[in-house]
Amino acid sequence: MLLLSLAATSASAGERYALVITGASGGDQYARKYDTWRVTFVEMLQRKFMYQRDHLLVLAEVGSEGVQKATRENVVRVLGDLRRRLAKAATAHRSTVPVVKTPSSIWLDPI
């Protein structure tokens, strides 16, 4: 599982974003386990750390409600969307924001 958490500012939880990517399970048994971990982790981000649902970007081996399929194209697109969101938040809050570069190619190597 990959988690990328970025903040436009540290002022409030509403300004934090998290990118969670799971996939390449290697079989049904592992897919169920990874799905359970992903769901539990995302719920913890929402309940304990007060992440807003629209600030959680979730990709998985199989897409479902609120979860996009973890393809190369979707990862690149989500990183680009995240970059635009952070830039917009930085402009709105007049703070600096980390730059998220969207590479022209990403190699996802299963572990």
C-alpha cells in the first residue's frame, strides 16, 4: 500500500490530502486482505485524523464506489489533479505548497 499525504498548510485537517494506492494482490486471498486494509486505513484517516472524503484519493486493483482503478493512467491523472488542488489551495491561503510533478511515465513494480 502506498500513502502520499500532502498539506497545503498545517492550519486545519480540511487542507490535507491523502493518496492511497493498493493493487497487484497476486490472488483472491490477498486481494481481500488488501481491500480490508485499505478500507480500514481510509476509515481511520476520516475518523481519527478528520480527513474530508473529497481530500482522500483512493486507487485500488478493482474500482468501486469512491475508489478508482489503480492503473498507470489513473495514477498520473490523480497526481495531476492533486497538483492543481494544492496550487489552488496555496493561492487561496497564500502559502507555499509542495510541488507534485506528474512524470511522463511511471513504472509500477509489484512487490
